[in-house]
Amino acid sequence: MTLIAIVGATGTGKSDFALDLAEAFGRVGRVAEVVNADAMQLYRGMDIGTAKLSVAERRGVPHHLLDVLDVTEEASAAAYQGDARAAIDDILARDGVALLVGGSGLYVSSVIHDFRFPGTDPAIRARLEAELAATGPGLLHAKLRSLDADTAASVDPQNGRRIVRALEVIELTGEPKAARLPDQPVPWREHRIVHLRSERAPLVERLDRRVLRMWNAGLVDEVRSLVPEGLERGVTARRAIGYAQALAQVHGRMSQQDAVAETQQLTRTYARRQVGWFARYRDAAAIDADDVVARGAELARQAALD
């Protein structure tokens, strides 16, 4: 039975690598299936801005946990953990290879590590969300930093939802460390990790071009089509990088030039945070995302091992 997590910053070619690996397994008689670990690719209709592969681009490889949420629904790592593990169990029960693919670090970690999410308290959550609405994320992030600097360092200072959840967990449990993954996590089940890495300069250039392609491919029109579906009511979806900026452009609050520039900057920042998150996977097979020879060798190695 095989579970392989393919991780890395946005723009490092995880989706293509996963398809290449699935084909490599196919050549040795194993069927590999992809389980999505990108939080934004869970949403129906959010395709261009998430670089979601179309059905035609998936090369016949089965994909799970794509297009499973409406844009009005809230994505959560706790719910995702159960759904992803169920998909993986099903694949492995059929003697297949499960490829967990994505750059949402908490989502990946929640699956491959034996991590149990604390409960929730509606009253605490409502109070913290009211404080977020009144003061913005900056003060709440400072509060989190005063309680647990390590957790604060792993949370985007602009991600109000994540900050609220971390503060809620700390208040519920009385344990600051309860809001983060354990320092030495226990594996959920046997797995391997492939970490696609890239030097900063070429990655930044690639990410900036990628954002331009999103706009040229019709991201603004995609956002317009999602507004009647409730995008602006979505707790998670409307804040997605690129979608928030395109939405501001649609409503005339931001020019296209500014929307593109802000998306590029936020994407670069997000990629930097991803690099930091995945650096904690010390047992990962780290390969150069741009090195064709290294990628091919890793494909052959994985297929041969299984």
C-alpha cells in the first residue's frame, strides 16, 4: 500500500509531476490516483485562479476532492482531513497508489500526520470574529503572537480566519501549543514525501508570469460568473488570492494594473510561507523542480520502490 505526498510552493509544477508519476506507476502495472490538497481547488467554478487542471488535462488519471464545495461554503482543515483520508483509504483498499498533491501545508499535514483537531465554541468564535470585524487582523495577530509566537509565525498576519481559529483553540484548551501541529508529529500511516523546490529568483519570475496568464485567461470573467453563485458571501472563497483582487476590479475598487500587482505580491508572499512550512518535512525527497533529469530519476525511484 502506498501514499505519496507531493508538496511544494505554488508554481513548482506539482500537478504535472503527479501526472508523470502516475504514468510511471502505470508502466509497472500500478494504478495511481490523485487526491487534491489545495484548499481553493475544492471550490466549484474556481478554476483559472487556482490553476486547476481541466478533465482533459488530467490524462485519464482519477482525481479526488476537486469541485466539492460551493463558493458560499467554508473550507476547513478538519473536514478536509476526514474526506481526504476516506479517499486515500478507498484507493489503497483497491491496491492503488494515492498521490496527495497540493500546496496547502496544513491540509497536507492534517492528512499524513496523526493530528486531532480541537473542538469549537460558537460563543468564543463569535466574540473573536466580532473583534476581527471591528479591529482587523493586525491586532488579533499581535495578541496571538503574545500568547504563542511559534503559532503566530506560521499564520499569515492577514488571514483573519486562521488567526481567530488559533485564538479560539488556545482559549478552549488553555494550551498555546494546541493551536499548532506537534513538533514531532506521528505519521497517520506509512507515507513518502516528494518536495519540489525551486530557487527564489526563477520561482518569482514564474509566479509573476502565472498571475498575468490568469488575467489573460479570463479570471475577471470567471469571478463575474461566481458573483451570482454567492462568491461575496463566501467566508473562504472570496478571500482567495487573485479572486479578492479580481472582485475588487469588477466593482471598480481597483484598477486591473493594481489588481495584478497586488496578486503577484501576495502570491510571492504565500510561496515564501509554503517554502517555510514544507521545510519542516525533513524526511522528504527534495528535488529541483526545474531539473528534468532529477525529476525523471525520482519518478523511476518511486515506481521501482513500489
